[in-house]
Amino acid sequence: MKTIAAATFARGTAVALAQTACCSEIKLGICSSPNRAEQLKEAGFQFIESGVAGLLKPETSDTEFAPQIEKIKACALPIRSCNGFIPGKFRLTGADTTHDEALEYAFTACRRAEAVGIPYIVLGSGSARKIPDGFDAEKAKGQFIDFCQKLGERIKDFKLRIVLEPLNKSETNLLNSVMEGIVYVDAINHPRIQLLADFYHMLREDEGPDAIRKAGSRIYHCHIAELEGRKAPGTKGEDLSGYFKALKEINYTGGVSCECGWPKENLEEAWKKAVATMRSQMA
């Protein structure tokens, strides 16, 4: 099980260093398939955020995964993060948790991400962490914290970090704000487990930029979308500069991924507009 990590450690480290180079400003990325990397780079994006299942294939053997390694390394843009971490078939809370199975799946994903130099995995997974109806909320929170602590220990010798993603209440009923995220990260108390700020979810929950300021150095990754229709920056002209300002005030130099809907036509122009809009709002 360790053959891939051992064989690719040196090269993976080089990729990781390349991804964190030029870290004097916030980096702009997009949730997309690596197949579009050349076009996305031309549009001005600096990294890609991909999906755990499709990219890291945690349910396949190392032998089956091996051909994917070169594809990841050959990507025209660095793959800085992965999302869609824990499938809903695993239960992180409730009467019938499946922590052991979920941990094996998560560890395989993390091991492969580490080997190819992907520094962040987003733990959103609203279905997996959702508190079942009638189940004690405080007990569920303890279960989620316990799972994250166990995962942190499994990857304690890695460089990558898991970032907890607060999701709005229409998507899950556990961890719905950055302010709650502060409490969870502090309770988990493990350097491998940190926090994500998603501007769209913050807007849905009426959470302003001050939450970012209070979270401070716990924030390692961000997502962005306009509130109306969860569209790309620049679609409706929504001003998200307050969130960027808060990031700058905490000296954040990580990534901000567009996790949003895109038009079916003139897609490349929409990409360029989104990059230009974010750069303008960062200024």
C-alpha cells in the first residue's frame, strides 16, 4: 500500500514546492477537470481543484491508480486541492457510524494526494456528516470531531491538510458557518485539520467578512461564488471585495477556488471575466 508514496515522494515534493511558489498573493483557481487545464491557464487561473473520487480513485488498487500519476504530474496547472472527500455512503454521525471504513477510504485518498503533491483536501461531505433526524446533536458533533482527530493522526506525518468546509443549512445540519468552524478546528486540535471559508455559504448564512478575521490563521483554503444562483464572479456583479479584504488582513496567501455554475455558451469568456472580477475585487 505504500509503494506509490515511496516511489513518487521526491517528485511529489517538487510539485508541492512548485504549487506554493510565488506565494506573495492570493492564488485564483477553479473547480474543474484537469482535462481543461490548458484553456484554464490561458484564461488566467493559477490552479485547479479536482474531485477526490475521479482524480485519486480511493476505491481502486494502487496498480489501477498508477497510470493516473503521470496524468496528474503532466497537468498544465497545479492541482492544489480536491473536494468531494467522503461519499455519503459512509456515516460520520448517527447510531450506525462507519468511521473505520471511512478512515481507510480517506487515508488512501490522502496518501495518493501526498504522493503527487496535492496540499489540500476539502472535507465538505454534507451527506456523510449530516445528523440523522432525532439523533442527539451534541453526540453527533462529538462523533465528527472524533473522526477528524483519528484522520489527523493517520496523516500526521504528511504535509497535506484537510480543510473543514462550513456548508449552508440547506446542504447539511452540522458545521454551517466559519464561526462554528473555529470551534471545531480548536476542539479537534490537530495541525493536519484546518478550515475553509466559502464566500457563497457565508452569504447564504448571512455571515460577513469578520468571521474570516476571527478565524485568522486557521483558514487554509477558500471557495467563491456569487449568491444569486451560485454563479461565477462577475455574472451578476456582486461585490465580494469585503471577503478578499478580510483575507488580506489575516495575511492569507492561499487559494480561492471558483466553485460555481458557468454558462453553456462563451465559457472561456466567462472564465476570463471571473478572473478579472476577482483580481479587481482583491485590489
